[in-house]
Amino acid sequence: MKKCIIMVFGLLLIMGIMESTVFCIERSGLVTFNVDLSAYQTGKEVRLWLPYPISDQCQLISNINIRGDYSEMGVYTDRVYSNSILYAQWPKNKKSRKLEFFFFVKRKEIRRRTIPRSEPCWNPSDYSMYLRGTSLGPVTGSVKELSDRITKGKKTVYQKAKAIYDWICENMYRDPKTIGCGKGDVCRLLVTRGGKCTDISSVFVALARAAGVPARELFGIRLGKKPVQKITKWQHCWAEFFLPGYGWFSVDPADVRKAMLVEHLTLQDPKTKQYRDLFWGGLDAYRFVVAHGRDIVLNPPQQGPPLNTFGYPYAEVGGVPLDFYKPESFSYRIMYVEK
């Protein structure tokens, strides 16, 4: 059997089609959200919204259970992006406000498939929501000017997106002092160049959209690498762009820059090139998607302003939003148990 595998591997190399080979590395386990809002004073209504992950081609969500002492609970979707949302509510006189949400997730890695040799016809109007600007990610002004410079001479969607990816890998950096995943304030980031995953992914998305390339941020949570691990602050953001003839193409320049920081790599280091190749069209299995989109109006609607992103739990006490970047005082915890 081993000899046959080696022969097949060698044949694939000779034929030059290794890029289309699918590697099925998986990561699976039980994810549990525990939320306890009992510490907040009574006399005020408490409302909670949690990202509710769903299955797709790369992840399977099953064995879903929800329990708590809420007075109202339901699963809804927002009207623009169709994100699934777990909503719970507690009345003013309720002292205990607890919810437990757990599910089994199986996640596959993504590997770059064969790229179409020519770009088929496509209709940009079909992807209009992924071409327009957002409150923190405009596609005009300085963003458009930079995008035009980066993609000058590039004709296809693939060429434009690759030029933008390369520019970000070479010109941005991971700033560990950034709170959470960052806000993705693109105009500020084009000046400072430093941030975390939402920041770096948002710059890719804005520059891509300004170049006429449909793109979007994906928000998720990293899965633990230990049998049991607390993943409360393991939120992560990466990006996708629509490649005609291929579909949504994954890119994660933020993880390239994170690896460079953690491993003390330079742009000239051979290992940096490996990471750049990996995260251009590929993703590891240690993550799962919970939401996408920006400027989100939840369902039921929140009293606060539209959410910049929906990668974190969100709650309001008496209509006032809690700080989801501070899970200890929020308070919530996310655990992962390998299965």
C-alpha cells in the first residue's frame, strides 16, 4: 500500500497536477459557549446575541444543544448577510441570567485547487454587496488610489487579487498591542500599516473591492490544539475573493504576518514564502466560521448602532452594549474539547 501511495504521488508530480490534489486533514471537537450575565443589576432587561455557526463544504456543525434560564430564545438570521444568530432575553426582574450553547464541529483544511487558465465571463452585479464600501472600509479616495497603483497592468481578477495579497504581505505587519482582532479601520491602517487579523483582512477586502474584485471578511474562532483548551479569546478573521470559474478563494495574509512575528521571520526567509504560498488559497483546519459581513443590524435588532463585525458575543443591559472585548466582565467563556 505504501509503495502504491508513493507511486501515485510521483505520478502526480510528473503530471504537474499536485495543485488540484485535496488533502483531507480535519480537526473536530465540542465547542461550548457559557454566558453568565447574573452579576448585572436587576431592573433592566438583558438581551444576548451569539454567532450561530452553520455547516458548509468545509465544516460540519452537529449535536447542537442550548439550555439556560432565559425567558425567550430563538435562532434568527440577519436580513443582509443571512448570518445565523442565537438570541436570548431575560426580563427586568430576573436575577439569574445563564445560557449554555454547545455543538460539535468538524473542520476540514482548505487547499488551493487548480486555477482556471482563462477568466470566464461573470456579472459584477451578482456580487454588488461584495464590491461596495463599508463604514470603515471605503473603496474610494486614498483606498482607490492605492488599489489602482497596486493593480496597474493587471487584467484579471486573479492577477489583481494576487497583487493586493502580495502588497499586504510585504507592507503590513502584526501589531500585538491591538485590542481583540482590531476594528478594520482601513484609512487609518493605510497610514499605520499595523494591526491584527480583522485589520489586515479588511485592508485586503477594501483594496480588492476598489479594484472591482468581489471580496469579504470571514469571522471565526480558532480550534484548540490541545485535547482541552479555553478558546475564549481565539477569534480570528480572514478573507475571500470571488474568482470566476473557481468560486470563493481563501486568503489569510494576517496569518502570514503573525507567523513572521512569532517565528522572527523576514520577507526573504524561505519559510515566509511557504506561509505566503499556504495562505494564498489555503487554510488550516484549526478554525471554523461563525459569521461574515460588516455594519450588521442583528435580528432581533439591537438598540445600539450596527455592529462593525459579529465575530464576538454581543449583549445589552437596559439597551447599553457590553464590551465583548472583555469576556471576564461580560461575562462569557468558550471551551474546546477534542473528539
